Amino acid sequence: ITLQNFSKNSKVICLRGPETEHFVLRAATEEQLVASGLVINATLYFDCKEERHYEDKIIVFVDNNPVVVPIKVFPPSPKLEFESPVSFGISIPDGLVLTRYVDIKNNGKRAGNFRIDYAGDQPIKIFPCVGTIEPDCSRSIKIEFTSSDLGVWEEIAGVELEGSGYMELRMYGEVRPSSLMLLNISGTSHLQLINFGSTLFECEKFQPAVLFNNGPTSLGFVIILEEGGVGQEIKASEDKALPHSISSCITASPNQGGIGPYEKVVINFCFSPSSTFLQSEWERGKLANKEFVLFMHIVPITTVPSGRMLIDSQYIKQNKLTPLVEIGVTGKAVEIDVTVAPNILHDLGACEVGSITDTTITLTNSNTMPLQFNFSKIAHFTISPSSGKIEAGQDVQIHITFCPSQFGSFSKKVQLDILGIGNYITDTNDDPEPKIIATGKLKVLKQINIQVKGVCTVSNLNKLNKLGDINTGARKQTKFDLYSSIRPSNDRSHSLTVFTKQARYSYVDEDYAYTEEEQDEREEHRDKYKNYIDSLRQNRITKIKQREMIVYDTDRDIGIKPGCGLKPPKVKDSKKRKVPAVAVPPEGLSEKVLTSIELASRQASLRNTASNTNNIPTTTQKRKTDCDSALIPLL
């Protein structure tokens, strides 16, 4: 103990030791005059006989004024602490067990005991409830809560801590129902009906929607199309095979998967009445121009307490799990109705080269949506207009012209392609015909063949002129001769006019034209160079043949001709690379929607397999006794 005088004047200081025998103060007991700034040192000793609480005091007299200094001694004790409250957050009533941990720490100098008591109504388990914690150590307490009943809950568990007394452990959480919601593409309203409207064969219509998981946990989902369920209607038809044809044309992408807490996933619903799904003309005819109403379910895949994945709507409703989403699907498959009138053999008659004959046909679009058309190009026939657009319920006049460029009889097939938009992306609404917000590329929806025929004849005048041309050796005039009518002409060549086939007048300028001698000299000069070039070519070819004769035609050649029955050996390439086979995706990953009938058949097959595997013969009590008996050798 150190006493120091901080005052400006000297002080008289006297110490009086503790009264009990457990404390001993060794210092001067008489009065001492201590100047300013000086100190007095003393030593206090403590002798412990047992672990308990001790108290005493030291009295310091400063100028006869007493100052009491208390002395306290505490035995080593535990100091247990923990953090409260414990939050279980937001959960869904799926029967799963949520686990939290609470650490109890001992910051004291001796081991301490604890005890936890809970008597609430919630399905909460705490273990261990009793235990001992060593100094400077901690222990984790496991708290399990079974999520079952809806609502906000808060519970308190009593905790007895050695050295700290009674404390409370507060626990709270919330159980709310999780739900899948199907929203429109903008995410502003619930979607209960998918209206595809009128869709042409070989076309596709897409309607995007947003699947929203309004829950705190991740969920799996699968889209099931109710086939033959309650509420299904097929207007103007009673054929039982019709729903199956429709269900094969409705797809969704993705049709299964997982969705996180409060996450949104875009799902594209598609109606495609194409030949890919309708393999036969019978199915196509039954489905044409029929309105249908089907129901589609988005079923959440839930994990039950047994640990197995569940797709069962009854179990989901009884146990208050995530409800399924039901959507109505309606639409109409429309056959392409484009007619050609008159639909007969179009004979355009006979005409000469340079003349034309024509006829007119009518294209009528009886559908409720516009279509485009395109005619193929063929020789000697001209179609106007060759392409264009036909509005709904309108018709277009088509002119077919026969303009031959050579003699003969011509019978052709003109191919008419009816074009349409390959895919539509429509907005989700409740209108009879949904609004188109985007379009795809054109594709051929239907082909129609139109038979046309024409004959090109030759007049008697043209026949006589043609025979005269052959006898005289005259050249027919071309269009390029018209631009060189006035120039130094070669009087040794003759040409005929285009239409009358008469000898064409050729102007000869005597001042610039070649004479007979000059013309012969020019031809002789041209032939000289031509013969020289031909001789060089012939010499080069001869040398090439001689070299080939030396290489191939030798004395060892026995004159066997190839292809006389001798077969060369086959070359085996051992290092030939094998082309890897193309991987085929499994059937479960296709975009085709699973129907309720297919799901029921799969579940029935799984139950039969499970029942067959569990048929294990039971062990009787007699067999158990025989197995327990000890075997002894026979003497």
C-alpha cells in the first residue's frame, strides 16, 4: 500500500491495521510527518483458511482525520453468460425441423452448472438441459423447432446459471404459408387464363408469364396438364381422341425446376398445332377449327418429414403445404383456308415468239388473320404480282402471262407458297384475340400447285424466211449490229433483219473500205499467226505424250488392262478415328408438359415395384429359437 502527500503542506499520517487475524499490516504504527510529495509504503498480508468471503478495513489518520479503506476477499466462482433472444426467422408449415444453437460461456475461475426448463406449447426441443461448463470454456445448446402451425410465436425458457442466478432465454419466429403465384409478364396482376386465340396450323403462339415464389424457402415445381379432368370442354366435338391431340401440342419451357425464396422465373407457354405433334391427317382434321378449354396445374414439389419428394395435391391440402396453381388454357387451331379460283388447268392457248397471251385467277383468304403469298418463277410464264399480302377475308387478282421465247408446247406447275409468321409472342390478357407484341420470321405454311399450259407456233412467212436463210448462209441480225450500221463494212458477210428476214443494207465507204487484195492479205496474215500458235500447241502435246510413254509403257508392262477381274487389296486404317455418337437428351428434359394420366401410370408402376421388392419372407419364432440354440457334437 502506498500513501503519498499531494498537498502543499506537510501532513501527520498514522496507520491502523485490520482487526481480524486473517489480515496482517506491516508498517510503522506511530505518527509520521510526511512532507509534500513524499510517500509511505506498507504491506498487507492475507492468510486463507477456507474458501469463503472475507471483509475487513484499514484506517488512515491524516491530521487526526480518519480515512477508512475497506478490504474484501472473494472466493473463486463461475460466471456463466449467453446471448438472448434466439430468432428462427420466417418459415413455412412443411413439418421440417429448424435448428438453432446458443453458446453458454463461463468467464469465471471455477466450473459452473446450468439448467434449462421449458414448459411452453410450441414443438420446441432443447438439449442438453443440464450440464457443467469448465472455466474459460463454452458449450453449445441445440434448440429444435418443428414448423407446423401458422402464426407469429414467442416463447421463454427459464435458465438457472450457477453464479448468475435465474435468467430467461427468449425464442421467437413466424410461420407463414408459402405460395406460388403466376403473374403476367409485367408482374402487376395474377394470371388465371392463358388465351392463345386462333392459331394457324404449322404456326406457334407463345405467351410468357412470371412464376413467383412468395415464400421464404426454395421450392421445386412441375407443370402438369390435366387430361380428361373436370372442367375440360371441347366445343363442337365429342371425340375422345381429341384431348390427347391438343395436349401433345401444348408445351411449357421450363416445365420443371427449382425456384428460390421470393424469386421470379419466366415461363413460356406455347401452343403449336404442327405436324411435329400431329403425325396423321386424321388427328389434324379432328383438331381443325375446334375451340378447347383445358386446365394446367403448377404443382410444388414438397419434401415431407419422411424425406421423400412429394407431388400429391391431396397431401398438400390436408397438411397446409404450398398450394398448387391452377391455370385455364383456351385456344383454337385454325386450318389454313386459301382458295384459288378457278382451280382448273389454265390453258393459255397458242401464240408466236414475241407475242403474249394471259389469264386471271383469284386468291381468296378466308382466315381471320392476314397471310402472304409467293409464286415460284418458271420459264415462258410471267405472274403479276408474284408476291404480296392478302388481308383477312379479302381476295387478290393474279395475272398469268404466257410469253414464249422458243418454239414448242409447255405444261408447267406453278408453286404457290402461303407464308405466315412462324411464331407469335402475345400479351397475357382476357381478350378473345390476344394482342401481338412481337413477331418471328416468315415460314411456309401451305403449298398449292397451279397447272398452266401454252403452245408456241411458227407462221408460214417465218418458215420460208428460215429456209432461205439456210440456203444463202446469211447471218441473222443481232441487236449489237444496230450500233455499227455506218462504218467500214466487210462485204463478204451478210446479215438479215430481225422481223422481215430480208437482206440488211450495208453501207460501204470506198475511201476507207478494204480492197479485195487488202482483205486477202489480212486473212493470210491472220492465218499465219494462227497456224504458228497451233503448231506450238501440237509440239507441246507430243512431248507430254512421249514422257508418259517412257514412264508408264516400259518393257516390264505385260499389257494387263485394269478392270479385268483383278481386285487391289483393301487398305486397312487401324488408326481411323471413330465419330462420337451424338448425345440424346433424356425424355424428362423435353419441353412437353407432363399430363395427369402419364403421372398416374408412373406412380402405379412405382408402387408395384415397391410392393414386389418388399415381399421378404417373415421369420417365425421357431426359426429364431433354432438359431439361438447351441450346437454340440455327437459322441
